[in-house]
Amino acid sequence: MTRSVRTIAPESREDVLVRLRRIEGQVRGVQRMVEDERSCREIVNQLAAVKAAIASLNGMVVECYARDCLGDAGKSRDETVAELLDVVLKAARS
């Protein structure tokens, strides 16, 4: 069985990229904090912000997946539900 590959919808792609760039900047900021010997508390707070930003982005991408990428005329409803659950559970573990 051949699997069709679908990407993030064009109307969501720019928002995803903006969020990724913001996260990249946050991570660089944490790196600078370590280099500048900032307090552990400050670093932990920034890492928590990075984690929250990634979780938010992950949720957005899962939503895009459910709306735009999931579903194939050749799949049964049970297969589609199983595929969605697999992605949602992976997202929840991260």
C-alpha cells in the first residue's frame, strides 16, 4: 500500500515557521544565559517557556494534521482513527 505524503497546509505554514523561529531565538537565549552564568532559576524559567512554546506548536501541527493531512479515501474509519490517535499520543509524550 502506498502512503500519500501531505504537508502542512499553506495557510498554516507561515505561522508554524514564525513559531519555530521564535523558539529558535528562545533556545539561543538560554544558551547565552548559560554562557553568561545566569542563575539556574532563570534558566529553568526560560526552559519552561521553551517547552510551553513547543507544546503549543505541537498542538497546532497535530490540529493541522487532523484537519488537512489525515484521511484517505482508501482507509477505513477505524484506520483513520487509529492513525490520529497514534499522532496525538506521540504529541502528548513529548
